Amino acid sequence: MNYRVQPTAQVAETAEVGAGSSVWELAQIREDARLGEGCVIGRGAYVGTGVRMGDNCKLQNYALVYEPAELGNGVFIGPAVVLTNDHYPRSVDADFQQKRGGDWEAVGVKIADGASVGARAVCVAPLTIGRWAMIAAGAVVTKDVPDFALVVGVPARRIGWVGHEGVKLTERAGEPGVWECPKSGRLYRETDGVLTEA
């Protein structure tokens, strides 16, 4: 085994965990989940059946990633984040019969490379979070988030842009639509509500 699992964690026999990954106390990795290399799964975190995660992802303590979620490379999931998977959740049907696995259709959250989801945020599937986007702590995300977007609130709304460093970008004086990272100096261009690297 070329990854580390704490004794109190549960990793299903059919799960794949990449080299150099760590699964901490009380975490659970379900059947057929696939984690890339260098991932960190925090205490009490849950990774559902068949979830796909790229390399170098971090799931902080008590994050809940329900199937069929897909996480790209370098995705950060903060403490107690929830990625839901049922658009119409019910415990029972109209006749008060308890629902079973085949009684509903799972829908997932897709998170692209480099994106971050802050502590206690909830992402209500189905939706996609774009590359390098930043979801603020406590946000409730109910619709797709574009690349590099900074979203906050309930429901979440875009209030700005962030760059690769995660720092809020500033618009360059005299250059409408040109945004700069105050930390790295990297430039980005906004066209019709879409931000791209300049």
C-alpha cells in the first residue's frame, strides 16, 4: 500500500486511493471511489460510492462528498462542506413507503481544477463549479459557477473574480475588463461575463 490510512478510517476494498494520499481518523471511502495521487481526506470526511477525485485534492474534516461527484485536480473542500446528490430529497414515497437506492436518481456536483469550497458551504446538485473558482464559507450554491468566480451568500451570487492565488482580483485603472492579481501580477480578461487568462 503506497498511501496512509489511519486505523479508525474505512476504505472499501474496491476503492482506489492514489500514491501518497492520506486518509485520516474516522474517514470513510466507499466502494468504487477513485482518488488521485497526493490527496488528503480529513477526519470524519465521507467520499461516496463511485466518486472521482483528481490529484492533490484536500477534503477537510467532516466534509461530505456524495456520489456521483467529480472533483478535478487540486480541488479544496473545506470543513463540513456538503456536496448533495438528490434534487428532490424524500425519505418516503407518496404512500409512506421508505425509498430505497433504486427509487431516485442521483445527480452530482462537478468541481473543476483548482477550485475551492469554503467551510460549511452547501453545493446543491446538479451543478458545476468552474476552474479556480472560490466559494465563500457558508454559501449555498444552487447554480453553476464560472471559472475564477468569487461567490458568496445564500443563495450564492458572484461578487468578483479571483485568480490562481485565490486573491480577489482588481480591475486595472483605464483598462476596462482587464483584471490583475495583487499578489502575483498575473492578468486576466473579462469578456461577456467570462474571465480568461490574458
